[in-house]
Amino acid sequence: MTQHSDLLQTRKNALNNTLIAMPTASPTFKKPSYLHIGILLGMTTLAMNAQADTTNTEEYRGSAAAVDTSTPIAALSKLTSLDDTTPLKVTVPTIQTFKTQSGVPVRFVQTTTLPIVDIDLRFNAGSARDSSIRTEGFGIANMTATMLTQGAKDLDENAFTRAVETLGINLNSSAYKDMFIVSLRSLSDDKHLLPAIDLMTQMLSEPAFDDDILARNKARLLVGLQQQKQDPNSLASIAFNQALYGEHPYAHPSAGTLESVPSIDKQQLIDFKNRYLVAANASIAMTGNLTLNQAKKLAENITNELPTGQPAVNLPEPKPLNQAQHIHIPFPSTQTTILMGQLGSKRATNPKDQQQQTNFAVGNEVMAGGNFNARLMTEVRQNLGYTYGISGSMNPMLARGPYQIGFATRNDKARAAIDASLGIINDTLDKGITSTEMRLTTDNLKNSFPMGFASNTGINGLLGMMNFYQLPDNYLTDYIDRIDQVTLAGVNQTLRNTLNPEDFLIVTVGQDDPWKDEKTKK
């Protein structure tokens, strides 16, 4: 949820994240043993594969050479399934809610198809809290997450790893900008699940935080941060966040910096755990082959050892830029990486704001979606040939997240590609999208919506997100209604109210500065 800038994914996932807030990365995936970092805190908008257009070069001879291009393709008349316009009926999973004795809210969905249980424990404790432990202590949350799975009081690193592998479970911890996630996937029988819960509670209540392992982690992380300097996507993302957020906690990378990581020590990890990994700051999502009573018992087992603590204070709201800003980072490459955008929105928690975010998501998909029908893709890629892929997305968080558009192009085409992109954005804001474009997008969103809860992992990710942002139980059931309530005028007005391309922050990483001629004139 890095969130947020921390993980690469397809544009489709980015849109779903805006609308139904699926996590940007599944917490059940295993991470490298030495760190869980945002080394890939690059731009999700640049993770797009080149696709080559192909044409049929075969020449037909004889009578077949004369083709009547005005007649319809015969095969299309056989696609009778396209005539089925019955409205989609979606039944969302039944969500059961309760609280543990320590007050931790729990959302539970029972699924009996597979003998598996997914558990998602989230804390309001991401890297935005690093500096509350030590001034400019960037990377403390990330290192805490890394070391939770590297041993507990009664199990050293090797013994802990053997226990996890023997049970065949996925047990991970991750730190993003806003949130800290501890996730577990296990078989649902007591023989596997109960020992897995015991390991989970041990790592939370009595982590080893071994000094030797910490030194090893820091050394490896510093190598990764040095390698980041050779990645134009990472350079652009870091510069963009620093310029956009300034002194705000979102400005620094979740993994930390070359300057901050060496000074991370064991006591800081202990302080972070004691302050933020507490019951008052937690929520649980649970999905799988359990009864409600079993889910309640497991939730109690997980939270019994958590200190009560205090909820984290609200993050400050960042201040938007009031004028355009252009940043160029010299980089020896034949291509220029470009990231442009502005301060976006925070996660909407009331029906009015949720409808506005749905309006924006529909309009943005038409303008900057990753598919070949999107206006930016059509013009900048297909018509002008400046890039293999361009897309943009909103990343709402607890405080206002970024809106970013990213792509890469030849060095000598960088300024032309930027100008063309800004021209399309301004044209879209001026003239609006069309009813046909809106209908195509809303149909796609409604028809793809059920895929978000087609698996235990998908369901549990949605539950975890709803818990973390304290969204109402009807958030999912009202999703289709929010799309149906989208109007053309509402979409276009929301786009105009949200985006201000005249004040965009634009970061370029490449051989030549696209604005060098203008700077010379000045």
C-alpha cells in the first residue's frame, strides 16, 4: 500500500487500487531474507512491457485479391455472446465483524473451498513514523519488519526459518509508508495452524533483534541503496517524492537512505515495536476455512500478547505545490525517464468523497489508463511513437498521496513527449471525455470487479484495506452502485477539480536536460 510507490505492478492493478483499494502487493509473498525494502519503490506507472503492432504481409492472389472493405467481417456475426446485455449481478463475500477483548477490530470471511487460512494483521505504523523514533531515522520501520522474521527469543534465525519451512506456511512482515503488515497463510487444520499462530505471536511479542543480524542487514541494504543510484526509475521516484512532500513524512523512501541506515540500532527497533505494534493501533483481517468461533479464538490468541498501547497520532496533511517545478537528474542513458504529477487525494471514508474518487478513476482511466484505448497511450505511443508505454494513477493514503504519470522516451524526444502529454491532459480537462469512453470504462470496471475477490488472498487484502482505513461494511456492496452513479458531467468536473497540469512537478532522469535551452536564455 507501499503502498504506494514501493512496488511495481500493472496499470490495471493501479486502477483497482484507486477504486477498491486492493493492496499494491500481496502480504503473503515471501521477501528476501535480508530486507523488506522499497528497492523497487519505483514507479508503478513505468512497469509496462513493449508491445509491437503487427500487420499481415501475406498477399492474396486471384479472385480473393479483390476485397470489399465496406462489408462487415463475417466472423463477427457469429459472436452471439456479445448480444447478451443482461446486467451483471455480483454477490460480494459475507463479512462478519467483531472485536477482541483488547479492542482490536476484526473482519472475517468464511471460505470452505480450500483448507487454507489467510490472516492479515495491520498496524498504523509505516515508514512515515520513522522520525518519531529518531530524527531523520529513515528506515527504522522497514528494518523492524525485516527482523521480525529473523528469530524470536526462544528461536534463533535458523530455528525460526526451519519451523516456518517445516509447517509450509508463509509468514511475512512488511513496512510501507502508511502501514505495517504482518501476514500469515497456513493450512487450516490445527496441526499446522496452531503452531503457525504461535510463531506469529512469538515474533511480535519477543523478536530477537540480534545485533549481528542487524549489522548484516544494514550492510546488504546499503549495497542495495548504492545500486539504486544506477536505476533511473528509482532516482526519479525518490526525487519526485522529496520535491512533492518536502518536510512531510512521506518524503523519504521507506527503505531509508545511505545516510540514515548506518545509524539504525537495536534499541530503535525495540522502541518502534513497543510504540506502534500495539493493540490500540492494530486491526485484523481473516479469510479461510474457519468457523466464526474458531476465528474469534485465533484473533484472541494473536492479540493476547500485544501491549495495549496508544493509537498513532494523525499524520499531517502535506501542502500542495503552488507552481510548476522541473527537476532534471543527469544520467548516462539513451533514454530519459519522466515522472510528472501533483499532490493527489487521501483515502475517502465517506460516501460523497468515495463517489468523487470513483468519478476520477473513471475519467483518469480514459485519459491515462495503461490500455491502448487511453488517450495518452493512443497519442504518445501509437500516433507519435515517443514511448512504449505511458500511464498515470492516483495513490490515495492516510494523508494525501501522489498522482503520477510516468514513461520513458529517447533523449532527443523528451521535451516533445512531455509537451504532447501535457497537451492531451489539458485537452481532456477542457473538452472532457465522451459518453462512449465513459461507458466502455464503467462496463469494464463492473465486469472485472468480481476478480478482486476470486481468491482468499484477494478477499483478505480487501478486508485488510477496509479495516486499516476504517471503511464501512457496505464499502464493497456499494461498489457497483458507485459506478452506476457516475455521470459524464460528474466525471469531467471531478477531473477539472482534481488536476492542475499548469503546476505539475516534472522529474526527468537522462542524458540531456529537456529545459536546457530555456535555462540558457534566462
